Amino acid sequence: MRAHIIFWLFLIPSYLINSNPNNFMVNGYCLGHERSLLLHLKNNLIFNPTTSSKLVHWNKSNDDCCQWHRVTCKDGHVTALDLSQESLSGGLNDSSAIFSLQYLQSLNLAFNKFNSVIPH
């Protein structure tokens, strides 16, 4: 008898909460402008596609940029990017798409080969 009570009191409400269709948007499908910004960023970064393990997998054929390697989203907005160890070179300029990702909270650019020029 106790097993039935536990089932009704805990498992069914838990199932109903977890099966709510609105829960899919928590990490969910990326918004179109976020996807466009990431593709713009990728196209403006200098990296070697043969050694890339992340950027090389970002592509136009997969509409959901939240499913792209090392991209984290919340409510369709990009909140974190991990571009570490991509052998990125060159640098980022003021017009880089990365600065237009308004919900970005975490950015990992560690172990890349950015050129830096120290002004005199």
C-alpha cells in the first residue's frame, strides 16, 4: 500500500513537472539572430580547420546553434562559448560579432595564438 502512495504522491507529479513542454526552452533552440552572430564570428576568426575541434563543427546545416560543440544557451540565447585550444590567431576587433552576443556570460579563449601589438 505504501508503494502506491509513494507512486502517486511523488512520481506522477515529478513526471508532470519534467514533461512540461515549456521546459524544452530552458537550454533550448537558439534564436536565429544568435545563430547568425555565431556564424559571422566563425567566418571572421582565423583558425586552422584541420586542427579545429569546435569551430569546424559550427555550420549552416544545423539550425540549432545551442547544439553546436561548446556553445551553451538559455532560453535560446548564447550564454557561454568555449573556444579554448582552437589555435585562433589574429585577434578580435571592435566590430566582432562576439560583442553583439548580449547574453554571453562566459567566454573561454585560453590556449590560443592571438597576436598582440603593444603600442609605443
